[in-house]
Amino acid sequence: MNNRQRALHPGAWWLWAIGLAAAASRTTNPLALTLIAAVCCLVVASRRSDAPWALAFRMYLGVAVFVVLLRLGYHALLAGNGLTILFELPELCWPGSDLCVLGPVSAEAVLSGIYSGMQLGVMIVCVGAANALANPKRLLSATPGAVYELGSVIVIACAVFPQLAESVQRVSKARQLRSGRTHSRHLLREVFLPVFADALDRSLNLAAAMDGRGYGRRNTSCIPRGDTRTSSEIPEHHPTKFFDTLRGTPEHHPTKFFDTLRGTPEHHPTKFFDTLRGTPERVRDDDAESSAKVSSVLIVVAVLALCVGSYSILDSSAMPGGLGLGLLVGGLLVAGLGFWLAGLRNPHTRYRPDPWRGPESLTAICGIAVAVVFVALDRYGPDGLLHPPVGGLSWPQFSIYLLAGVLVAALPAFCTPAPPSSQEEER
Amino acid sequence: MIDFDDVSIAYQGADGPTLSHVNLHIDEGDFALVCGRTGSGKSTLLGAVNGHVPHFTGGRLSGRVRVASFDTREHPPRDLAAVVGVVRQNPLAGFVTDTVEEEVAFGMEQLGVAPAVMRTRVEETLDLLSIAELRSRALRSLSGGQQQRVAIASVLAAGARVLVLDEPTSALDPTSAEEVLAAMLRLVHDLGVTLLLAEHRLERVVEYADRMVVVDGGQVSSGTPAEMLATSPLAPPVVELGKLAGWSPLPQSIRDARRRAGDLRQRLAGLDPLAFPREAAPAQREVAANPALGLQARDIEVAYGRVRAVRRADLDLPAGEVTALLGRNGSGKSSLLWALTGVGAREGGTWCVGKVQLDREPSQARKLVRMVPQTASDLLYLNTVAAECAAADSENGREPGCCRAILDLLAPGIPADRHPRDLSEGQQLALVLAVQLAAKAPALLLDEPTRGLDYPAKAALGKALRELAAQGLAICVATHDVEFAATAADRAVVMAVGEIIAAGPVSAVLATSAVFAPQVAKTLSPAPWLSVGQVASALGSGK
């Protein structure tokens, strides 16, 4: 696959970027952070397409630099205790208290500003890299079947903004033809009334068009005779497309685990799932209803578990740490199961879903590996490696593990297929 | 394939039913052309086919509509998506995704078509409509004709065997319209698709139709085009010419007409077309046409980024004449008109009205040049017609009632308390025209005013423009409608890739053109007869 140009699954890029961002959140070592940022830049430079969202990476870099400068400014001007004084500024104190700003600027404060600013900045760069590398629309269209309609709605809502901007432009140009008033009093009425009327017309048109094209349909009885190639012939396992994609088996052969869940390898649903999914031909109403209830209950339970779990992770005094983590993981699993069940009732299919193949797994593993290395170093590594002290004004430590750990994340720049260029036929 | 069984449809709050007791039967594989005046219930008839009316629009339907034996009472539009495909006038407004391939697949995704089947069907459909090379293009970047073909492809791919098209070509230039029509004809002939098509410009399609459905005041009658055209008040020029010359059966295509026109050509030989007025009741000219008093533009340049939309265009609009500006979509017509108002982008060039040199400042140009933009309703923002008129009077410093008086001349009888957005397209255009005319500027520009207008509304617009020109206005109309240009305009200017490639009297520019010749000119060439009215008065004078 490496010699053919194709866009990587957007989920792979996001996992990779989240891994890097998680690693960055574990360290304030400027060498490690610079290395992470450099790896991001390298991968973006070699694997981004020429689509508009890919060009926004520069903007993220700008924001990151701005964040570093801002943090530097705050630390230098506001938190001024340190031993090595670089220079003195006139101190401004709140009368009658010891609240002071400016005053002596210490090297330690400057350093800690740079370190913490860099940490935040690099995390922003990681998010920017994911945005530049992954097509946001393809990411939305990879949403699980259960929230398919929500995904489409978001895609459409995003498409509305350029249209709205276009209408504002058109109407304000037209307004100049008539009155040419550039100010105020009537502006709202003269521009926004036609724009809103336009937007309303457009949404009604769009709604009518979507309705006429089958959006939101649950009933599949109206397939014309003679056209046998539709729903009834869809392989039974089609609703698990999301899991298939995640598992990366292009032929959609369920793996052992899901086989066990769903029944025999011949895709005969077991009794339990039979009830949930209804008969293979068509979901009967009462079955569909009970399935909907089960999946809703699962999702509610999952959300509760996730809330309690993340609370106990953030506040370790609330619950024993293991229990919090367990709740979090369990919540995620139950949520996944709920979505999967809800997706089973979804009659939609996907056109050319992004495949999940070797390069996707490699990319995701690279990102996660970096995070794992940093977590491990944080726990077992030498003191001061990930959080160099600012006190002694010494050169931050570095280790071969750190270097190797971060460089792993650069692999996707070489081991993934190049993105298709826009001139060429895609994929 | 489509059955209307004693169907009546009434909307809430309306005075009477929009359609009453309609019985209509369209066979599988028919190409049925639906025509009727604006507001006659045409759109309601089309909407009822896939259940859009009344499931989506509201209203009350009695009787029974069946399509491919599915009753629309029991099946809302989304259930019929695999049976009926609807394509509307502005395809962009109905696009859900943003690239061609995804759009074609969207309908199938909703129907749950298996991925492998989906893949082959997308490819087949792209080839069928000759849009395979556009597959990864953004929909917004396509031309109107391409967008329309994508819209047809997307409903066809979902399995629709009945296509309902509501004025699919009304916004297209003649060549793009031909592309779309050719694609539709191929579907009818090769795939046996049933086609229900509404169109105002009958001259384009009537020759291909198997049946013609005429909607008039809620009553529907249908028959073969030849039968229907003999009695229909709406008929293309070639049919009008046939009626005038007494041909039977009536010709429907240029080919039919030309083969029968030998006799007529002989009767007209020796008569000078220019000596006869092109419309039935010519306006009385108050002032002679005067190029010096009109608008003169020199070396107009318009560029958007690296695209040069208008290249060194020289345009003369003599006072007292109507000039038609023709050219394919994207040839720079709108850019040129906008530049002349002082509002649009302009890189270079000078222009003047009469003796007054205009500059960049839009407020100065606004006193002398007024324009009706393509989306005329953009200029309307008040709640009632009366309020719009009053606002126009005060904006232009006219005495109250001035704008309303102009409106009554253009389109009498529009209620003063009606909301401008509730007016028909023709009435809305008249209102915007009145608002702009209240400024009493000596030059008037109109960008595509004829889209969506039926024959009578177009005739009324043509008459109004000619009367205004007779009072001494310099008028320019950008249009795709060559029949309108042939009857309403004195001069014609043709643009291509930003340049003006032909300019002169209508008879010289249009009669000899392969693309822009009106039907009468094609039938009676080489003599430059342009309109049925002209031939009628020539024949009248001969007797």
C-alpha cells in the first residue's frame, strides 16, 4: 500500500496526535518539547494534503508561539522571586498590601515561563497537526452508525457558514445599489433581514431535498420491485462497519471476540442478539423498541460511570485510584457497546469508508508509544528528566530513552502512504 | 407509472384549491412536459408526485396519487427516495455534501445500499451523465450545467426510475441547457426513465416531449404536444409561427418548421425585416436614440485574484435603446454590469453617462446608473409593498407616491399591504424595478431579469423596458433568453471569456449567430426575421 497515494484514516492521525499531546502534558523539559514540536512539523510537512484545512497549521504554530510569549510575559512580570536577577523594573504595589507587579525580573521566572508556555504551546501544535493531517469531514463521516444522522447534521451546519458569508456579501453589495447608506440604523434590517430570509429559504430547500433523498428513513419497504440489490442483500454484519473499520479487516470478517458476541461464524445471531436486532430480514417494531431501550440504558449507565470515573481520577482523595480508572474504562466499554447496539438498528451504509490498514495502526501505535514512554519515564525515570528544575539554571537533562521515544512518532512521516494531490484522481 | 386519481390539493388559508379534480396518467418511459403560468399550480403538481405535497408543505390532499404503485398517502417522500427523484431549479440549494462523488452516493447511503453495489452504481452513473472527470471536484466550483447533471446523477444513482424536474434549465445559458437536456434525453431513451419536466421556455424542450401536461388555474389537461399546443396560450415562437402561417400539424422543432417554411419564405421575400416592428404594439418613441446621452464605457477591466473576469471591454448603451448582453455563464456579463454601477470590483477603465464622467465613488454613480441584480429580492427588506415604495421615495428625494405610480405602470394591482416576499417572481421584479426607477437615473442595468418568468410575464417585462427606453433611458439587459432579446432589444452585445466579441443591431448580431439565433430567425434564414410579431405585421402589410 505504501507506494500508492491515499489519505490515511483521520482517526489514526488523531490518535497519533493525542498520544503526542499526552506526552507533552507529562513534561516541561524544553528539549523534549522542542523535539515533539519538530516531529509534528516534520510529519505535517511530509504528509499533509493541499486542502484548505491543511493550510491552517501555520496558524496553530503562530498561536503556540503567542502562548509561549504570553506565559513568558506573565511569569517575568508578575512572579518575580528568584535568585538570579536579570534586570529590575519599577515595582508597582497595591497601596496597603503586599500585592506587587513588575519589580525585579529573575532568570528563574523567565525560565519557568518558557517551560510552562512551551508545554501548552506544543500541545496546541499537536492538535494543529491532527487538524492539518486529518480531513475533518472524513472524521465526522467515520462516526458510529448510531450517531450517523447527527454527524450529517454537523457536516451540513459546517457547510452553511461559507454560504452565509456569501449571502451577507451579496446582500450588502446589493444594498449599495439601492441606498448606499453605510451606517447603522438600518444596517441590521437591510442586511440581516434578506440574509435570514435567504438562509431560511435555503434550509427549507435543503430539508426538502434531503427528505426527498431518503434522509432519516427507517422504513425500507419501498424498494422497487426488480431492484434486488439493495438492503436485503446487504451482508448481515454491515451495521458493525464501525467496528470493522476499527479492527482493520477489510473483508469485514468479524474477529473472534465479536463472533462470540454475535453468534457463530456464519453470522447467525444468537438468541439474545436476535432479539436485540430483530430478524435478519427486517427488524420488527417491538424488537426494535426493546433494542432501543437496551442501548439507551447502556449509554446512560456509561455516561454515569464516565462522570464518576473522571471525577475520581481528577480528585484522588474521593475514591481509591484503581476504582476510578476501572469506572472510566468500564464506562468507555459500556458506551461502545451501547453505540454498537444502537448502530445495529441503523439502516444506513457508508460509501467508500476510509479503510484502516497497516499504516493506520502503525501511526496510532507510534503516537500512543510516545505517550507510554513519557508516562513510564515520569514514573520510573530519573528525577528532573521530565521536569527539569529551574532553580539551578542548569542545562536540562536528556536521555537516549527520551530521544528514541519521541523519534518513534516521526515514523509516520516515512512509513505512511503520501496523501493524494488535488489534481490527481483521489485515492 | 404516475397516477393522479381525482386529486384535489388545497393549502390552508388559500381561497380555493390549488389543484382540483386532477386525473392524470403518465406511462412508464414517457417524457412528459408540464407547462403553465406562474402560480397555476405547476409546482404543487410536481411536488405531489413524491409526496412532498402535502407531507412536507402541509395542505389537504383528496383523491389518490400513486407512483410506481406506491400511494403517497402511506409513503412520505423519504420512503419514496428509491422510486422518485426530484431535481429543482437551483441544484446547489439541495446539495448535502460537498464533492461530486459523495453527493452521488448520499442517496444510496440513506437507502442502505450495500457498499459494493454502491461503488459500481456511482461509477455507472458518473459515466451515464458524463461527469466522471469531475468526481472529486467541489460542487460549488462546478458550472450550473454540471451542477444540474450531478443533481440528476445523485437521484438516479439511488435507483429512481421517475425523475421530476422543476425548471432545471432556467438559470443556464443555451449551451449548458442543451447539455442537461441531452443527458435527460439519453436517460429516457436508453434507460426508460419516466421524466416529468416543468419548463417555461418551451422552445427548448417541446420537440422532445411525448406528452404535454398543461396546468391552468388548478385544472390539468394533457395530450400529445401537437394537440396541446394548438390550443395552449403558452407556445414557443416556432409554434406561433406555424399558427400564423396556418401549418397543420403544427411544427415543434426548427427542423419541422424549416421544411414547411419554403412557402412562407417566398411570401416574405423582398420585404425588409427592419421595416416592421418586432412586437405587436410598439411603444411610441418620445426621443430618438442618442448614443451621446447614453452610457459609454471604455477599457473596463475586472479581476478577482488572478482571474480576469472582464478584459478591456468597451460598451456603449445609447439613450433610448435596449441593449441585450449575451454570453455563456461566467463570460463576465455580471462583472461588467456591477463594475458600471461603481459598486463591483473594477481594476481599470473609465465610463461616463452623457457628459458626466463617473469615478470609483458608488454614491456618484448611483445617481446616474441603477441596477436590478440577479437576486432582485436582495434589495427588499421591509414588510409591505407600500413601505418599500415609501422608502424608495424618501431615499431618492421624490414626492410620496412616485415609486407606487411607476409600480402601477409596470404591474398594476399589486396590493399595498402584501409582503414583498409573498409576491410572484414577476411582481417582485416589478417592485424592485420600480424602486430603482424612482431614482430617475438615465441608465438602467438588469442582470438576468427573465429567469423564472413565464411567457406573458416576459412579454410584460419586454414591453415595460421598451416603454422606458422610449422615454430616453439607456437600458442594458444581461440575459440567456435569446427569444426575449430578439423581441425586446434594439442592440445586442456578445461577451466571451471577458471580452466583447460582437456588438451591433439585434438583427445583425443575433440573426446570423449559430447559438444565439432565435427560432424565427433559424426558420426563416437567411433573411433576418427575428420575431413572430415582425412576420405577422409583414404579412399583414402584404395583404
